[in-house]
Amino acid sequence: MNSIVIRNIAVAACAGGFVFLFSAIFWWWAVYGPIWQTSAGVRTEILGCALSVDSVCVFLADYCSAQHLFGIDTYNSSLAWFGVSLIVSSVIIDIWKQIARPA
């Protein structure tokens, strides 16, 4: 494969990863933002909900009676993990490209 094509794939993967990651952060804030603003004691638990959805996260989202942005009241961390995996893939592609470059 051409070096320029590989570089373009890495850049596209990185850009796409950041788009997915920022979308996940927006989605997380839409669900957990009202809880964050009203409950200072559970902020560490809420931060953990960004990358995993366990029973505490589901309970906090269900317990919150505030009006959520756009009516979104559930969150799934898959979008965040997909963004992170694209960013890591772009770094691996870039490293592989530099290692595989002929001397």
C-alpha cells in the first residue's frame, strides 16, 4: 500500500475516533448532566459511567427525575469505546507505517 494512503487511513480513523468520542461525551452529559449538577456526592460514580454502564449507573439514570436534554434518558458506553478504539487504531497504523518503512 502507498504510504500516503496509509497515512490518510490513520488520519481518518483518528478524526472519526474523536467524532465518536465527543458524541459519546455529549450523550453522557445529556443523561448524567442533571445528576452531576444536583448531586456532588456521586460525581465519582457518574464519571465511571462514561466508560461502563453498571447497575449504579442505571440506578442513577432511572432515579433522576429531571428533564433530560432532547428527552435522552439512557446511555450506552459502546460509542465511547468505539471512539477510543479508532484513535488507538490510528496510532497503531501510524507506528506500523514507520516501522515498515524501507530504509
